[in-house]
Amino acid sequence: MTAFRLALSELRRMTGGTLPKLAILALSLVPLLYGAVYLYANWDPYGNLDGVKAALVVDDDGADTADGRLDVGATVRENLLEDGTFDWQLVDSAAAAERGVKDGTYEFALTIPGDFSANLASASDPATARKANLHVTTNDANNYLLSSIVDKLTSSVHDTVAAEVGEETASQLLTGFSTVHGQLERAADGAGQLADGAASADSGAAELVTGLGTLSSGAQTLVSGQEQLATGANQLSAGAGELSAGADQLSSGAAELSSGLGQLSSATAQLPQQAQQLADGARQVAAGTTGLESAVTASSDAARQGVTDAVTRLVQQGVLTQEQAAALQQELAGTTAGSGGLEQLKALSDGAAAVSAGADQLAGSAPQLTSGISAANDGASRLSTGAADLSTGAAELSSGAGGLAGGAQQALDGTRQLAAGADDAAAGAGSLQDGVGQLRDGSAELARQLTAGAGEIPNPNDEERANASAVIADPLTVRTVDQAEAGSYGAGLAPYFLTLAMWVGIFMLAQAMRPISRRALASNAPGWKIALGGWLPFLAVSLVQATLLYAVVRFGLGLDPVHPVRAWGLLLMASMAFSALIQGIVALLGSVGKFVVLVLLVLQLVSAGGTFPWQTIPAPLHLAHDVLPMGYTVTGLRQLLYGGDLTQVATVAVGLLGYTAVGLLLSLLAARRHRLWTLKTLQPEISI
């Protein structure tokens, strides 16, 4: 008996009646019911979210900005209603929306608060910047996974709004950069002008130092001059006092002179007339002495009488005084007797002639003398007046000279202070020159740095600003390169559920089909034929299960594998491996083996990595992923369905062949073990 005959015998037994045939058909559809229906139900859940009712509350009051009115809440509402991802229901208040979520009217609620736009607009002012909030109300009692979906929605709304507002804020920021750039350029120009001015100031400071040095030297010279002035003013004051005293004396003397000249003028008023009389008398004396000389010669007596008469007439005329006349007569009396007397008379006659001539001259000059004395008298009077004025002026001069001396002293003190100040100013000018030099160098450096800084600050044009604003608002662009793309949620779960459905479907075969034929065990057939004959019916039905499942998913649900034939082939290999393992375990362990298969199913459910990556499971379960076949099958199907690395498929195929060999080995052990029948074989403790 061959293994195929044993397999056909088991299949004929299973299809010997109508019900067995229906049972085989039902078992063939188990993977289809488990895998295809589940995938159908979850093929595109995100595409059917428009049936989920969600409350939308928009309380945003908007905000006024420098660029106009900002009403982000209304924009979000329009975008959500236009997108239509959910069945949005506009609700008047947040409280009503929350009540609706609680009683199940709405699956969740999205509330845009009144300060939403205002907070978004505040980002342009760092001092008052506030975050805008979106309020989401969910209820896991309605649906747990919906919270995750809503999180993605709100994240999308957040990113969109943040990018939009961030772009506007960045545009304002870049506009500010342009403003700062321009202001820095103007500041650089101003700093350059400052540097030029500082250079001029430096030159002026040098001139100031020189000028203040000259001023200091001049101030010292001025001090010396002021000292001389003060000394001279003191001397002037003393001299003015002396002048005033002398002027007083001069005034007194001039007054006395004027008085004396007045008297002299009065006394000499008759001088011309008297001088004329003297001349006349002198001529008469001369004439008389001449006659006297003649008479003396004739008669001395007559002569003496003539002299006496002549002298008398001269006294009467006022030419001689009485004393002069007496002296003259006495002298004449002594000389009349001899020649000596004659000689005296001759001398007297000559003297009288001379007196007459002098008297004539005096008479001629007397008017001029009188006029001169009168003029001198007038001059003396004026001198007296001028001397009085001089005395008054000298007194004033003395007073003024005293004031001048005091002022000169004050001027000297001030000049000394000026000199000290000039010295200080000269020293300060030196410091000023140093400071202005530093200012010149610093302002030049400031101009250079401002120019360099202005060059470092962006000055974008409108196009550059728009591009930079978009980059700043959303600096990260995620360019996803899908090396292997599933295409839909259902397609992403397909490898896992196809594999799981095949394990469950074959496990159900073990409930209706005998893993090993007792008839074959009672025969003389070798163990490998018995093991192979027990496995082939499982293989045949599992291949039908796999083909039906793949066909429905492929053509009914629209799964579009990159490698469709290879994917079908790998699923058939998985059926071969699973059927060998399950048949071998159940054949070896009997009813306990079915429990073992169920335990293996549970272990593979959590370790195959069908939904989350298998690396996220607890470490103790990593061994289950590494040892059990479902994880390998899921990996292989993903590569074939989505267009991944085919080298991994080869490894998976080798692994499935290995699992098939392990299953056949277990079946061989079961065939050898069950050839020996015991009481437990005839009456098992547990029969499932």
C-alpha cells in the first residue's frame, strides 16, 4: 500500500456521504471566512470615517493684526467640512458637544476656543506670545482606537495651522530683518560719518591742545602783565594822591599869584605916565645941571640957588623923593666950591640925561608892561581856576586810581584763575585728544563692524522672503520613499491574516480528519508511508484553502501583489509547512496535540509581528518569533505582496521546507509509536 493510496482512502472516507462532503467544503472555507471576511471588514477603515459623527464647535473670535483680520477658526472649520473625513456636526457650545460625546451622539468633539486666532497672532510679539489650543473630547467607551485616529486628525490640523501662521510670522520676522538690515546700513553710514567727525574732532582736539597751550602761556604772560598793571595802578593811585595835593597847592598859589598880579596891575597902571614924567624931569635935571654947571662957573651962590630950585621942582614933580633931594643938595653943597663940584655937576647932568633917556624908554615900554601884567593877571586867574579843576580832577583821579588798583588786583586774581584754568584746560584737552582719538578709532571700527553686520543680516526680496517664510514655518519636508508600499490598511494586514487564517483553517481540519490512519497502522506498511499518507489529505485540503483564500483576497478585495504568482506559491508552501506541523503534532500527541497546536496559535498571534513590529513585544516572546513559522511566513508574504527583498523570500522558503520536514518527522514518530496498541489506545482518557 502506497502513501498516496492511504491518502486517497482517508479522503474517500471523508467524502463518502453528503454530510462529509459538506464538512470538507466547510473546512476548506474556514480560512476564507476567517481571513477574507476580516480583511474585507478592515480593508479601508480610514476611507469610511465619513460615517463617524463628530461635533465641531467654533468659538474663535478672530483677531486684528498689522496685516489685517485673522480668523483661523473659520478657516479650520471650512477646511474640515470641505475635507469630509468625518461627519462633522456644527454644535453651538462646548458643553453641548461634551454631553453629546458622553451619551454617544458624537464619537468625539473638536472645540476651537475664542482666543484661538488671538493666541496665534501673538506669536509675532515675543513679549506676549501665547500658544493656541485645540480642545478634543473623546470617550474610549465609544471606541478606543478612534482616539488614536482623532490624535492624527488634530495633529494634522495643528501642523497645517502652525505652518500657515508660522509662515505669516516668519514673513513678518524676515520683513523685520530687512528693516534691521536697512537700519544697520544707515547706522553704518552714520558711524562712518561719526568716524569722519571724530577724525575732524581729533584734528580739532589737536588744535585745541595747541590753542590751549598758547592760551596757558598767554595767560601766564597776562598774569605778569596784570601784576605790572596792579603795581602801576597802585603807583598811579599814590601819584594821583600826590597830584591832588599838589593841585590843591597850585590852586592856592595860583589864587595868590592872581591876587598879587592884580595888585601889580593896579600899581603899574600909572607907570607909563610917571615914566614919562621921570623922563621929562630927567631932561630938566640934565638941562638944569647944564645950566648949573654954567652958573657955578659964574657964581657958586647962584648956582646953589639954581640947584636948590631945580631939586625942589624935581621933588614937586615926584621925580625925586624928599630924602633923595636932601642927599643931593648936601652932596651939591660940598662940591660947589671947586673943580670937584663941577665934575659932580657934569656927572649929574650926564646921569640926568641918561635917566631921561631911560625914562623915555620906560615910558615907551610901560604900556606893554602894564598890558603884560594884566595878561599875566588874567592868566593867573585862569591858572587859579584850572588849578582848582585840576585839584578836583586829581581827587577824582586819585579815587579812580584807587578803584583801578582794586580792580587790577581783582583782575590779577581772575587772571591767575584763568591761568590755572587754562593749565587744567590744556591738560583736559590732552585727555580729550586721547579720548577723541579713541572715539575716532572706535567709530571707524563701529562703522566697519556695522557694515559687516549689515551684510550678515538677511535682506530678502519678496520672492526670497516668501520662500524663506515657508521654510521657517515648515522646515522639515518628509519625502517618504516606500521601498515596498502596501497601499491600504487591509493590504497592510493581509500577510498576517492570510497566515493566521491558514493556521486556523488547518487546525480545524484536525478536528474532523484523522491525522493518521488506524487501518494503515494495522497494516504492514512502513512508517514513512503511514506518516506521509496521514499528511497528504491535510495537505490537499490546505492547498485548496490557500488557493480559495488567495483568490478571494486577490480578485475579490482587490489585493494587488507585486509578485502575485510567487505570493500564491509562498502561501501554498506555508500551507504545506503548517499542515505538516499540525498533522504531526496531533498524530503524535493526540488530543493533547490539539491543545498544543492551540497554544502555538496563541504564541504566534502575539509574536508574528503582524500589526506592530515584533521587536516591540516583550523579550521572552522573541524566542517564539524566532522559532515558530508564522513570523517567517508573514515576512515572506510582505516581500512578495509589496515588492521587497526577494532574498528574504528564499530564506523563508527554506525555513518552510524545514518546518515541513519537522512535521513529517513528528508524523513518522507518531506512526512508529502508535503501531503498539495499548488499553489507552482503545479507551483514551480524553477524546476530542
